[in-house]
Amino acid sequence: MQRLLRIEIAVLLGSLPLLAHVGSPDIFYEGTAGPYRLLVTIRPPQVIPGVAEVEVRSVSPEVRQVRIVPLPMTGPGARLAPVPDVAQPSHEDPQFYTGSLWLMATGSWQVRVSVDGGRGPGTVSVPVPAVSTRMLAMQGTLVAVLIPLGLVLLLGIVSIIGAGAREAQLEPGEEPDRPRMRRARVAMAVTGLVAVGAVWMGNQWWTSEAGVSQRNLFKPLALRATVENGGTLRLRLEDPGWLNRQTDDLLPDHNHLMHLYVIRLPAMDRVWHLHPELTAPATFTQALPDMPAGRYALYGDIVHASGFPDTATTELDLPAIAGHALTGDDSAGEGPRLDEADYNRNVALLPDGDRMVWERGPGPLRARQAYEFRFRLEESSGRPAGGMELYMGMQGHAAIVSPDGSVFAHIHPAGSVPMAALSLTTPGLTMPGMATANPGGGLNPHAAHGMVSGEVPSEISFPYGFPKPGPYRLFVQVKRAGQVETGVFDTRVEN
């Protein structure tokens, strides 16, 4: 049974469109536009050109108008904005705005959100990778309607040409003679051949265009993984030949070129958050920690120089590794086996006696809805945990994974957008959970959501929405007293 599950996961990982996050294409961002705090959700189209759906929720009731416009991430087009569209406020919730935008070309885009309200204007730009992830097939009912109509049109053209050649020059009531009948049959035959040829040529053009669209479908980077010298993981990025993407143009995201999640299958009870070093073009190495023998899923997050994010995945069978101690930002976590998952549990016990609490809402979670997931770290006595620290400059990190491997998302308090891409759209941008330098020393109390007097709070939130119904496992990581704590939770999402 476990072998069958591993095979199913491998098939899914190899067949799903992987874009920035595996199977999770929607973009979630929480941040500020001037004095206003916003939660922005962008649902990119599956086909480019296509229409992206944009949702903006304002925490402040002082917002009077929200305008949205798409721009290329870089280049002259990033500075020459067209006239923005006005997002429409909801009748039920005046702080919720919606709109739609055309994304006309494949590549790295940004959606600029401009807000006007009682405290003046504000602007924020949210990166959006625009790619075609599927080819939309024509609906069967439409095919059933178009084929008979096409045949009627074809026969009608042939009949009209035949009637014109046979009777157009006859006097009323006069019957066509044999030469006219023969001429009409020749005209109908020639017209039929021309019409069939036109249909054939149209089909050839359609097939050619479909081939171009198929070649332009997003293809994720391949990740080739091997273990050398008994405990060194070697990863190589390989481009399957999608457009002009490169494998050696990477930007550091939270000071690392790659964030690698390693999850043991099929139990999903062990997770490692590692940061391999670039040792050759498109090649990374990582000294592995102690790891039991088994099969592992690998998810490698990277960001290209254009701001385009990629998640390269693979699976790897490992022998028992007697490895090195975790150092730097590398961390590990452990939770219950997947077959022991409690989908109603909201408390995760941590190895040091602390506990992480998921502040769930009363109702069920729904697919394709934006949520703000809140967690807090507390001591065994129930008091808020002290000594909290930033983890790679953020209040925390989280990975959301579906048991079948079809969904993987690495998110932060600012959402699912990589910091490296955000820094291209808005240099010097501060985000929820992101620290900046304080001229007076310590942390800037205005740089992170919930920070007070430079202290890192014991509560953290992540904006995200599940892409489809089903079970999910959440790995939530925070740092306290130099130690990264990992809370493991499970949930089921309804339609």
C-alpha cells in the first residue's frame, strides 16, 4: 500500500504544472500601501493572454477608492503605467474590492494597487508570474453544435455556386439545358474542392498554433538529486527547454539562493528546511543531518533575476545518514505520522515543552478563499512564550503540503510572494514579519506586523488560501532562544 502511494505521489509530482509553488498558483500578499494595510489576492489566468482576478481587502475603513493596473516587473514598461482600472467595492463588505486585469504576455508581471482614502494615497506592487499552465479544450457541446453548422455552411456554399452557374442567366420559368447542368456540376465540384482545401488548411493552421501553445506551456525546472560521500546531497537544476529561462540567474531570497524542504514519505512525520550552497553553475550541495533510511520528497524554491519564482521537485531514496549537526538557518521538525493525523487538533506539543496553538475559526475552511492563519507560541503554563527571535529576517515560515504531493506552498507573514521578487517592485519595502534596521538600535517596531518596542511577538499570522478541497499538512516554524520550533498541524478543506 505504501509503495502504491509513493508511486501515485511521484506521478502527480511529474504531471502537475509547478509554478512558484506546486499546484498552488494563486498569490497572497499582506502588506501596506502607504498608511493602509491590505490583503491582496491575485488569481492568475491558466492561459496567457488571459484575465487575472484581483481581490483587495482593506483593514482600514477610511479607504475610498482602489485602483489596479498590470505592469511588467522590469524594463521600460514597468515605468510607463497605463490608465488603471477602478476596483469595485462589495455591496456586502465596503472594505472588500474586486477587479480583473488582462495579462497579455508570458513572464514576470506586477499588479500595482493604488489606494486613496482619508489618510491620503498609498501604493503597493505585488509580483505576479504569468504563464500558461494548461491548454483549454473546446467544450463537447460546442463541438456538437459547430460541426453540423459547418457542414450546413459548406453545403450551402456549394449549392449557391451551383445554382448561380445553372440558373443565374435564365429567364423566369425557363428550364436549364444540359450544358448549363454540366457547368453547374463542374462549378459545384470545384467549389467543394476549394472549400475542403480551405478547411484542411485551417486545420493545419490550428494544429500549428496548438503546437506553439503546447511548447509555451510552463515547464518546471528539473531537480536531479544524488547523495555522495555518504552524506552530501548534490542538486542540479536542469531546464527542460521552456522559453529562454536560465538556471544560473538566481536572486537570494532571505539571504539564500535555494530554500529546500525535505519531507519523509509517506508518513510526512519528518521535515527539514535546508539551504544548499551554490558550488557550481546550477549546482547546489548540502551536508545532510542525521536522517533515517526511506523515501523523501524534495522541494527547492528559487527566484530568477527577473523576479520569476520556481519550485523544482524530485523524490529520492536515502540510506540511513549519519550526518552533521544542523547549522545556520537549517532546521528540522517532527510530528505525528500522517495515518495518525487528527484534523481537529489545534495544539502542537514541541520538544522543549512549549506548545504552538493554531487559532482556528469556528467554521470549516473552504477552497479558493483567502484566510489569515494565526498561530501563537506559549509555554507549558499557558503564558505567551518569551525570547522570540526572527527566523531569516521573518517572524516565521510555513509550508503547506497535501498528502498526495499535488500542493506545496512555502509562505511567510507577508504571504506567498518571495521577498526577492518584492524587492524588485518596491526597493526598501517593509513587510509584515520582516525586520529592518533601526537607527536607534534593535528592531524597527514599524517594520513587522505586531512588533512592539522592538520585541518579536509570540503570535504570527500567514495569509493563504487552499487551491482545492482535501487534506493538508502544515509545518509552521518560529525561532525562540536560538532554536527553531516546528509545529505540525492537519486540516481538511471543503469545496
